[in-house]
Amino acid sequence: MPTIKSFEELTVWKDARKFANKIYNLTKKFPKEE
């Protein structure tokens, strides 16, 4: 098993970042009033 040197190497961290970016891009399209 490889040694993790940083939380940024964790698969769950990478997946969460991708998910957060998708949400950000989606909500960017919302009207300003929202």
C-alpha cells in the first residue's frame, strides 16, 4: 500500500474537488437574484 503524504493525494479528495467544481459551474448560471 502506498504511503499518503498529503490529503490531496486521496481519491475521495480528488472526487470531492471535481464535484465541487461541477456545482460551482452549475450555480454560476443561476440568476443573480438567487
